[in-house]
Amino acid sequence: MTVTAPTGPSGQPATLTMRPSVTKLTAEELATLRSAIAKALEISDERGYEYFANWHGVTLGYCRHHEDLFLPWHRAYLYYFELALREVEPTVALPWWDWTASPDIPAAYTDAQDANGRENVLAKAPIQPWGPAEEGPNETFRKVGAAPVQGPPYDLSYALAATSYKDFEQRLWEVHDTVHVWVGGTMGDPAWAAYDPLFWAHHTMVDRVWRIWQHSSHVDSPPASRLDTPLEPRGMRVRDTLEVRALGYDYAGTASTVAGTVPAVKNGRSG
């Protein structure tokens, strides 16, 4: 879904992609998402699914966890992955899995087949490391609920009540970690987690929660000393991640209460 919103002092319109809830996807939107993932899985170069999965753990290991770059790095990660998916499906948007609302993984990611009887590409994916890697699984799998951790729905009131970026990020990454461990299998191992299509819906939810907190009454940012830190491997800086509308997207269910304040963008690319 895209909308046109006024942004900046000049009121110049910007085309924004609205990232939707997984459970609110229309049949057409879900088919588009599956098509994008399927096509990306067939690409073996730096535009493909496997390449982006390698960013996180095996083999490139760029991900940042349990530190003040956790949220900015993953926001940039989602941004570049979404752009890559749009190269094969121009209208696709990354959906978010609302693990505050249901005890279950969305059916879109658990059904064995899609509406046309084809294998559901969101249920699992092959693992093809980008270069030499430790021995591991050939495809993703899940062991939902096997670990002794609380399952969803999760309460975010403690995280959202944080008054500093540091406290908010730490509280949110604790929930983030718990989700990974609860899903289990390859999602429970940072080396392989990003190969699972569910990873992207989980992290899009994490990004959405940051977006909501940013526009609460407690506004804070990563440390000033970090704002010009480049986020590997593409070089987006931390400061470039702070306003999602500058990156060309927003979240359904939050945008109506937030005024646009950034330069115009189109098709998910900043000008």
C-alpha cells in the first residue's frame, strides 16, 4: 500500500509505502509477498534473498545485537532488503508480525501450501551460505515453544514507558530475543535466523515498535557520538535511520497520528 503525504516546509508530496500487519494482508498482497520472496530466492547475486540473509549471521556477520546500534542497524537492513524485493515485485512491502496480539505465528508463515496449492515459501527457506561457512542446516526449521521461555502475546508497556533511548532499546531487545528463542530452530540461532522468512516479519515488528516509541512523549535518540557511525555493509549512517518517512515508508496504524516532516521520497528511495 502506498499513500501520498505532505512533507517538509514546502508541502511537497512524498510517496510512502505503508508496511502492513501480516494478518491484515489481502489475498493479493500476500500473493505478492510470496512472489517477491520466491523470485528473490532464485537470484544468486547481491540482489538475492540468500545474500541478504548472509548479512545477519553466516557468513558476513554484520548484525549488531545488545548494543546501541541494534535498532539503527536492523532498520537499515530491512530498508535494503525491502528495496531488493521491490526490484522483482515493485508493490511489495515488508509486513509485521504483531506478537503482542496473538499466541500463534501467523498462518501466512505456517501453512504448508499457498492458496493455489503451491509450497508456501514463507514457511521455510533454503540455507545457502555466501561463501565458506561452518557446517549447518540446509534449510530453515522451527521448534516453536520448545525452549523454556514465555511465548506470545508479549506486553510492551514496560519498553514503551522507557524515557531514554538506552533503556528503551535494552527493554525491546529483551522481547526481541525472547521471540527468537521461543520460535526456536534456526530462528533461535543468530548464525541462521535471517534465512527464515519469519525473521523479516519479526524484525519489521521490532522496527515498528521503535517507530511508535520515537513519536511518544519520550523522544530520545542514539548517542550523539553514534549518529555519524556507518552501518555495514552499505554505509547508511545512524542519523539516516531516525525518520522512517525519509526512507519512504511508514506503518499502518501509526501514521495517522504523526505529522510528516521530512523531504519527499519516491519508491522507497531518498532523493
